[in-house]
Amino acid sequence: MSLTLISASDVIARYGEFDTLIDARSEGEYAEDHLPGAVNWPTLHDEERKSIGTLYKQVNAFEAKKRGAALAARNISTHIEAHVLDKPRDWAPLAYCWRGGKRSGSLSLVLDQIGFRMTLVEGGYKAFRAAMLLDMEVCAARLQFQVICGTTGSGKTRLLQALRSAGAQVLDLEDLARHRSSVLGALPGIAQPTQKRFDTLVWEQLRQFDPARVVFVESESKKVGNVAIHPALVESMRNSPCSVVDLSLEQRVELLLEDYAYFTANPEQFCNRLDALTAQRGKVVIEAWKALVRQGDLRPVVQDLLVAHYDPVYLQSMERNFVQFAQAKTLAPADRSVASMQVLAGSMLGA
């Protein structure tokens, strides 16, 4: 017998030591969030878990446990046949479930009896998440951030992508959040991750960064769409040195028309998004913008959005929240093109 129980903090400290991370929860729980790199071997599938829960409440715990054991045994057998038969004797996986350990414990007991060196997470996913959020604070405090600021459409994301291509450490929160961080920033057909999933994705990035090297990050607010950035990370970003991307208004309008081309292709979608600004801009302004959009004349609408809405709000936010914004260095790409951003990234990195 070689079944080992370890704490969630030890899992974080020893993250790369396990051959396979096995999430024994249902598909729905796994989709909401899971340990980075974990595979999903449900001991009970979504509908099975639901039916057992109903049996537990409406009949009694004993009947629910009998039925649950039968389903779990069947599913564990399927996982062994599909994933374990080719594993060598020294295969050393880690397993977890939600909290109590019954589902991962059942799977681990069988694998342990086969002869594998099994490790179980004490407290399961719930304990891991608590430990991960604490470790996020440690990561945020030890890293050196360089905040890329700039008004909407100035090319911050393009610059981050160029910096990453040039070998820099980049934390792209909008990419992880699947959102462009504005009222109009939702990506068509792409759902944002859950808050739990977003937190884990950010932590996974942070823990891989070298503290001796700068991490470039965009000047985000506390939320990116519907997901919130960890308060410790927000604080570290807001206290870090800033650089401001300076691009002409004309270039910014063209950049936004390129990046938001799906609005050109679907004017009504753009109009629906503009409705969210009615409280700030007034119905008359919004209806005038929508009329131009429906005529295919998006440029004046985008320019008005920048000058009248986004720019004042953004600059006030930067001055209020980012401690070193007043001392920010200006970054002036030749234009909005990817090539110009690559040249700028190279100069920033001393290439």
C-alpha cells in the first residue's frame, strides 16, 4: 500500500512531481475549473451525480451510497481500461475531487491496490483553490511589472503580442479573460471563463514567470468583462512603473475598425452594444450613432466614442489609480501596424 495524503499547499510546492493529475469530479465541475494540466476521469458523471443527490435527499443516505458505489465502480473500471492498462509500474499520479475525498478516494484505492504510488489532495479542489489564491498574492508581490498604458485603440494589445514574440514575459489578462475589457469588449460567440477558471489561468501564468525579469501587463481595471482580477495583483500593477503608448486619433480609429471587424459585418450587433451606453451618452446621441452604423459609416461613430467617452474615462482612471502614471515614459510606434509594434518592442527590450 502506497497511498499518500498531502496538503493543497504541498501540491503547489511540488506541482511538477506527479506523472498525471486526475480530477475525479464530474464533467461540469471540471469545466468550471480544475488544476492546470489535470485530466478528467469522473467517478460520477454529471447526471449520475445529480441522481445520487436526489436519492440521498428523497430516500436515504444508505440507498444513495449503494447506488453511487455501483456507478463509481463501473466508471472506475472504464477509466482503468481506457487510460491505465499501458501505465508502467512506477507511474505516480495525484488525484482529487471536490472536498471530502470519497470520489477520488475510491479511484485511488483501486489504483493503489494495483500497485501504483497514489497521492490524494487533502481537502480536494476546494483546498487547492484556497491555497492557490494565497499563492497568487505571493506571486504578485515578488514579480516586477511594467504597465503598458494608453487610450483605447492605441495598440496596447498589439504591443504586448510583439513583446511576447520577442521573448519578453507578458501577462495578457484580456486574452485569459476572453474579453477586450470595455462595454463593447465581449467577443462574439466566445464565452468568458468562470471566475474560478480565470483565477487559475492567471495563477498558472504568474507562477511560471522569472522574478528576475520584468513582466509586461496592460493597464486593466479591476474587472475584465465579467471576471475580476485578484486584488493583490491589481495592487501590484497599480504601484508599478508605467509606459504610455501614443498613437494618433486617426490611427486609433483604423486600428479599432480592424480589431472589431465583426461589428462592420454585423451592424445590428454593434447597435445592440451601443445601447449599453445610453445612460452615459443619452438616447439622442446613441440613436444618431446607430443611424450612422446602419448606413455603414462607422468611422465617425468610433471617433466620437473615443473622444467623448473612452478617452476622458480612461485618463481619469489612470491618474486616479496608477501611482506612477504621471512619470510614465511615452512609447511612440510609427503607426498601428504589427511591424511597427515589433520595432517598438525590440527597442524596449534593447534588441
